[in-house]
Amino acid sequence: MNNELAHKKEELIERLGVHIEQKDQIAPLAARIISSLILNGNKGCTFEELVVSLKASKSTVSTHLNALQQASMITYYTVCGDRKKYFTINPNGTIIHMNKMLRNWEEEKQLHEAIMEYKTSMNACTPHGEEHQFDLEYHMEFMNFINQASTTIKRLRDKLSEKSKNN
């Protein structure tokens, strides 16, 4: 890999790492490990490569690798005759993440439904004009969005599941 691509990769590992760290609320180094594995693809990374590229101590990298494996975010494979482990993103990790996202969206949808039900009841009891009643448009639009997004994510998840079964 030439120097320009190596530099772009380092920048992208950092940028993606910050995003993953914030989105998944995981430790900065764990997020950078995931970023590195994403950008290495199926080839994966060895423990030693991660230590060197992330400029972290062996114990810290080891701790985060173990935690990421326990969380089913990463996995590893070995090569016959090679004593090294090659860490990769768990191929089912995306499916696991999608299921978690769908559960969260369903919870939000149920909350919005309960809030809409309450606001509708309050509107029925409010003797004043429309200016004092709750506007329900936001809730209806949000639930419409959640329904559409959920349908799309479920379709994508099902395609990924089928693809992983065939591999």
C-alpha cells in the first residue's frame, strides 16, 4: 500500500472510530479496532498488527479484543501451520446490530403511540379551540418513518441472513 493510501486509511480508522465510539458507546480503542477490521475486510488483522497500527499496549488491545468477542462484534480465524489469530468483523454482527436497532425503534414507536393516545384523550377533553389542543402530526409522521425504515431494515437483514447461510 502506498503512503497516500496508508495515510487515508489511518484517517478513516480514526474518523470511523469516533463515529462507532459515540454510536455504540464503546471505548475509543475498541472502536478503532472495529474500524481497522472493517477496513481490512475478510483478510482481518493479527493481534500484532493491531498493536502496531493502533499504537496501543498489548494488554489494552488484548482486553478490548476479548470484550469485542464476548459482545459478538468480532471473531477470528486461524490458518493451518500459522499460530496467529486473524481477527475480523463478525459476519453476523450487522444482523445483530440491525435486530437491536429494530427493537429500539419498536420501543420508540410504542412510546409515540401511548403519547398520541394520551394527547388525543386530552384534546377530546379540552373545551378551548384548536390553539390549545395538541398537534399530533409529528407523532404520525415519526411513526410513518419508523414503519418505513423498519420495513427496509428487515428486508436488508433478511438478505444478509440468506447470504450468510449460503456462504
